[in-house]
Amino acid sequence: MSAIGAALMALEDDASSLDQLTARLCRFNIFAVLGATNSELRHSNMLAWLFDPNESHGLGDAFLMAWLKELDATERLGQPKGGFVNFGPPLHVKVLKEHLFISATKVSRVDLLIRIQFSSGDHWVVCIENKVGSQQADGQLGRYFQHIERDYRKANKRLYVLLSRDSEVPDHPAFGIATYLDVDSALSNAIEGASFEQDVETLLTSYRDILREKFMPKSPTELLAQSIYDRHSKAIDYIVNVRQEVLGRATAVFDEALANNSQGLRIVVDRDAGGTIVRFLPKSWDVAQNRNRVPEDGEHRYVWCEVTLHTPQIQLDVVCGFPPEDWIADLWERASIAPFNRTGTSLTSDYVKPHRVVSPISREEIKESTPVEAAERLMAWLSNRIQSREFQAVSAEIESAIAQLGTG
């Protein structure tokens, strides 16, 4: 057995690791489904729900207390380590989202404001500015500090926290640093040993998975994938190289399918254009005038159609190659209006594209399909485009322009 054969067999034998990776990649997650993975507002809403002991999660004040203790343990609450635990359980908690502070010149909106009344009688106010993707605005934290110091001056303690993915440094000294690693740790401590209704458990599991997969330096999925690659790098590199050839194989099958259907579509296919390009032209363009005779290179067409598979979205172009200057100038001007969809605004190349149609099919979709499946989908799209009223009008315009080329 060859070395690569042995490597592929070893990878196949490691099926349990591959199954684990597949399960992780395919796991249902409500935040991912809703496109809320990186939404600052959605994370703030989720945190507000978790912080509020009276909400439907059933955790009571467990998450709030676990989060405060997490910050207290590392002296990020502006007091000596361990000072927090002396206040006892909270009697009353009020969580405010997008809390407004209005001054004569500015309206400020704090992401989260938590008011806590402890059994000891102490009243705390916790200001949380949440940054998932954005950065601090100039003087933003300073304005929050001024408002809270003024409006909540009777509170026994006013705490300020900048929550971010990557330990962003606050631009105001009153603010402590917190990350979503603290949120994950607090959530894990809060739910340990607890039981929940099925829908609550689904939501909590989804949120913890999002935190670990998208907000941690090394996610569990990434660590598992790295471990598999470290053990099977030779086999995986081989598979990746084969996958990179998928577009080439799809192009060849598509090229053949187009040739087999050329009579019904009334086109001529120029076989083996090379790379990931398929070339053809309507039969009405296949005339003597559409020949560019170059002694050193043989005979070429002036105008043809080209389907490109290596662009992010598959596209169909009408291409003019090395055409007479006066002729292409006239066609280029005509292509500035319907039915053409011209690419570019000036003639700057030996290859000019007076008309383009962008497909809804992406390059990545082609890579994920078998060559036959890709060719079938491309054929369905291209057949529809060729027979469309728009393309027929473009084809007639090009046919008319070709007639002006002469025969020499």
C-alpha cells in the first residue's frame, strides 16, 4: 500500500473523531439560525434575561451572582478581592436595557443597567457597556460615568463594566474589564446540576455553544479539528488538493453537457477552452465576418460567449477579443443602454465585455456538488438565460454588429 493510501485508511479508521467534528459543525443553534451570533443587541437582550432573577429561565439570581463573583474574584469590581460576598443575597433586582440619560447636548444610552437591593440594605448600581463588534465612541464611557454618579449618587456602590470579546481596555478609569469568557464561566456555574424546561434548556445550550465557538480564543470545534489534522495531515492535505480540482471536473462535465445540447439551444460550443471557462456562441454569430485571422496564432473569433466558474458567482459574459478599434468603439457605446448590461465604463483592455449576466449559483455551491450535479444546475440556468428575451435581444444586436465587420 502506498504512503497516501495508508494515510487515507488511518483517517477512515478515526471515524469517531470525524463523527464528533461533524456533529459539532451540524449542531442546531437558535442564535445561528436567527443570524444573531454577532448581534450586540441580541447579546445584550440575552444577558438582560439571564441577569433578571424573575425571568422565565428558572435560574433565579444564580447567573447574576455567579457573574459578579467571577469579576470580584479578580478584583474587577473596584474593591478588594472578596469584598462582594459580605452583602448577602439580593432582595430585589431591576434590569434596564438601553437605559437613556438625557443632557442638554447629548442623549446617552447605556446597554445594561442593573439595580440591586441586597438583604444587608445596600443598594448597588451596575453599568454594563457591551461591545461585541463595535468600538468605544469618544468620551462614551465618561458620559455614562457622569450620568450614573449624578442620578444614582445615593447608591452604596456604583460599578462600571466594559464587556467585550477581547478584553478591550476602557477609556475611562472607573470601568473594569470583562469578557464573554466570564459570561460563559458564570453561566456554566449557574446551570450546573439544574434542570430546565426543554425550550429553556435549548436556548441556554445554544447560547453557551455560541460563546464557546465564536467568542473564545480556541473553540472546542477548532481544537478538535486541529487534533484531527495533527494526526492525519497527509491524508487531509491530499483531500484538499483533490477538492481544489472539483471546479475543473465540473467545468469539463458542463462543457460536454453544453455540447450535447447545442443543437436544441442553437449554439456552437468551442470545446476545451481551458481552466474553468466554457465558451460558446449563438449559431447566428458563427459566420465568416466573425473570424480574426492572425498569421502567427491561427484563426480566432472576434465575439463569443463565456461562462466563468472560478468567479465568486458564476457569470455569463459576451466577450470581444482584439476587435477593430472603430468597430468596438461603436459597439461599446451601444452597450451603454438596454438590453445590454455592460461591465466597466471605458475601453481599457484587448478583451472587452459589453454584456454580463451574474448567476445566483456561487463557486462554493459548485465545489460542494458532484460534477454531474453542478453541470445539471449550470445547464438549467444557462438554458434559461440563452432563451430569455433579454439575451435574444443582445444576440440580435451582436449579430447586426458582426455583419459590419466585413470578411477580411
